[in-house]
Amino acid sequence: MKNRDKYILGIAGAALAGIAIGLLFYTEEGKKTRKKVKNAANDWADSLGSLIASGKESLSDLSHKAMKKAKKGYQRVKGQAEDGYDDLKSAYNDVADEYSAGKVR
């Protein structure tokens, strides 16, 4: 695109923006349009607030579920580790007993 074309597009865009601003702020129809825009913005803000609240609640629920699963997994692994420790300790004691009895050199 040539510079001349860019300037023409820029001027046309500025002119359209000026017309839109003029219609919004200086006419009776502009008052109605501003009121509609304001109401729409308020509706969007309310919807966004509801969406954020819903997201927070879902995140909280998910967090609680994750903590429950993590605790359950921790307890399971802890139990397995304790069982393994008990088995290892028993095997060690068996070998120590055999060594004490002179069966192992």
C-alpha cells in the first residue's frame, strides 16, 4: 500500500470517527444511543461479575477435590512405605538372627 493510500484511509477513518462522536454527543438520538451503550456496558459488567464468581466457585471446588485426592494418595503411599519398611526390618532381623546363630558367615 502506498503512503498516499495510507493517508487517505487515515483521513477517512478520522472523519468517520468524528461523525460517530458527533452523533453520540450532540443529538437527541445520541442521548438514546449513549443510554443504550451504558445499559449494555452495565449488563456486560454484571455478566462478567457473575462469570468470575462462578469461576471462583468452580476453582474452589476443584481445589478441594485435588486436596482430597492428594491426601488419599499420600496416605496410600505412606502405608505402602510403612509396609515395605516393616518387611525390610523383618528380613533384616531374620538375617541377624541367622548370623547370631552362626548359620551365616
